[in-house]
Amino acid sequence: MVALRGLPFLLEEGMRVALTPPALGRERFSTVVESDGEYEDESALVRFSCAHDLDAASALSGCYVLANDDDLDLDPLVAPIDELVGRDVVDERYGALGTITEVILAPANDAWVIDGPYGELIVPVIESVVLDLPETGAVRVAVPGGIVPTEAESAGESA
């Protein structure tokens, strides 16, 4: 099982999920009986209550697993990529940094590519940087030194 791009693996034992697309002879809803957690390659082994034998388990290949969002415990810094791209980013020191144009997925932490008045910036998505990630509106950050070019750095580039 692999999580969709941009989302962490969130299935936990006891969670009730829907399997799509539905198939004749298979339960549409199932319970996660066992999940061994996430591997380095972002995959995981999961056993569902509807997979009583090898044939039933094989029939789940290629299915999407849908969970109720109330059952998910999301990290406050996690948001689907399509909800991030296009959002404005405001820094507490520099003001408006621009708009998120891309999300870079990395093993240690994700990063946002922001295009704005300071050019293209790459901002790490970590708790010490992202101060507020509301469902809508601008994202508030506190970028560490060296990410936003200062006047002295810009003058050095033009010399």
C-alpha cells in the first residue's frame, strides 16, 4: 500500500475505510486489521477485514482506500499539494514572500518553492519555520537567515 503523492501514510488498526472502485462480491467497507507502519519507500503492508484469503487480498490490488477525515490525525504542517500551490506566504520579518508554486517532497521534510518579490525561494516545511497554516488564506512563516536575500547579498551579486 502506498499513500497518494503529497500525503503521509495514515492507516491505523481499527480504522473503517471504503475500498474503491467497488467490486462485485467484495465488501465495499472494511476495517484495517493490521498495519505494519511505513517503510522507507513510503509503502506499507496492510491487512483488511475483507481479505479472508489470498484471492480476496489480490483483488484489492490497485484499489484506493478512502478514510473519513475525522478519523485521521494529520500533522498540522501536512496539507495536500493542490491546497498549497497558489497560497500566499507572509514572513514575520520580511513581509510578503510570494506564492507557493511547487512542493518538493523530501525524506527529512518537505519544502515549498515560493515565487515573489525576492525571486524564487525554497522554504523548509518544519515547525520552527511554519508558524500558521490555516485552511485558507496566507501562510505565516519565520524563515531562517540565508533564505531571503538581503540588500548586501544582492549588491554582491551585481558587482
